[in-house]
Amino acid sequence: MATLRFFLSAKSAYVDGQLLPVGPSDAAGPVDWEAPLAGQVAVVTGAARGIGAAIARTMARDGAKVVVIDVPPAGESLATVANEIGGVALQLDITADDAADKILAATKPLGGLDILVHNAGITRDKLLANMTADKWDPVIAVNLTAQLRINERLLAAGVEGLRIVSLASTTGLAGNRGQTNYGYTKAGVIANAAAGAPVLAATGGTTNAVAPGWIETEMTAKVPALTRTVARRMPSLGQGGLPVDIAEAISFLASAPAAGINGQTLRVCGQHMVGK
């Protein structure tokens, strides 16, 4: 019912041409469709701008108390987002060994952690033949290793019922020239969502991934004009998506009505079905 409602709504406007398996769940009771995240505490990494900021705004709209995280150099923008949504700003390097501890400390006064959105990510593009450690290692550390470490430590700390949603990419499904490091991490995110599903289910939680296609952001605006034009025309919908398209999908997957969805990767790509 909840999945059908999402797919039939404008919130899934850039989701097209795929199946989303839904299993049994013990979610019960009436749903407040105006505020499906009411009473939940959510953490969003990489939330100072772009997709991360859109996720934070959407989750706050849906009733969640939101802790927004980004690196200290983005502190001013992060504070702006937090003030806009009435959330909490936490300047944090997610690759730090104590990142999970700081997340728990920031969410404890709000009632404890319920939702974790791994949005933070970086690129260091280079052809594989010219790839160097200074372009490979940071991408792996931020995009993949940090997520694995944080998840492991949160579960070890006894967090139950946690709903994790991670940002993957269609590049993780099909690869992309010059992005071997980035594609490797996003493929890892997709695999981790599938592998971690039974672990999270055992604690009453879920873990899923969202794989965006071409999304109009400040970052993609810097891509050469011809490349942008081609990327917009490749999906069947013939246009790029917006950060809010990603945010709507993530907020849905983090909600109680989506409890039957676990270990899945939802493409938000305008039916650009690469990698199939």
C-alpha cells in the first residue's frame, strides 16, 4: 500500500521503469501521511548543500528532527540549513575514528538515533591508467569505508530499529569512464545495502540505497555544456532530475510504511536504465 502510494504520487516523478521488491513487515497502525517521520530523529551527512540539504529539508517537512552533518569548512552553509529547518548542525569529518560516537552524542538529547542517511561523497576523477593514490584513497575513505565503520559501530553500540539509506549512483551499476574509484565505492554501497539487510532486520531496522542518475546540482552545473546536454537526453524522460527527487525517495525509504523494503537499490534516474 505505502509503496504503491509513493509510486503513484508526484514524489516519484523521476523514478521510472523498475520493480521494487517489498517483503513482509511488522509495521502496523495508522500512518500520518502528512508527517510520516514524526517523532523520528534523522542524521544526514554531507548536508551543507545540494542533495544533502534537500534531504534534510524534506525529512524535516515530513516531521523528523534532523541533525545535519558536514565538514568544518562547510560550517556556515551547514548552519544555514540547520537554522532553516530547526535542526542541529554537527561539523564532523565522517572518516574520523570517533564519528559514530559523535553522532550518538548529538542525537541522544533529541531522543536517540532512528534514521541515518549516508549522503556525503566526493569525486576525484581520473582515467584508471593515470589514477594515483591521492585520488583513489580519499574517495574510498569518504564514500565507502566511513559508512561501513559508522554502521558497524552504531550496531555495536546497541542501536536498534535503525533505518539506513545510502546514496549510491547509476555509476555504481554501470561504471563510467574516468570514475573507476567513484564507481567502485558506489558499487560497494549497493552491495553493502544487500548484504547488510539481514543484519539490520535482526534489530528491527532496514538498509537500502538510492541510485541517482543525472541530477541538476551545483556540481553538475560545472560539467561542460555538451556533456550536460547529452546526460539530460539519455534518460527516457529526456531531462535531468532535481535534488528533491532524491530527497523524496530517501524520506520514503526511511519511513515506517516502507518497513517491508530492505536490501534494495532504488534508481532515481528518469529511466536511464544503464547497467541492466
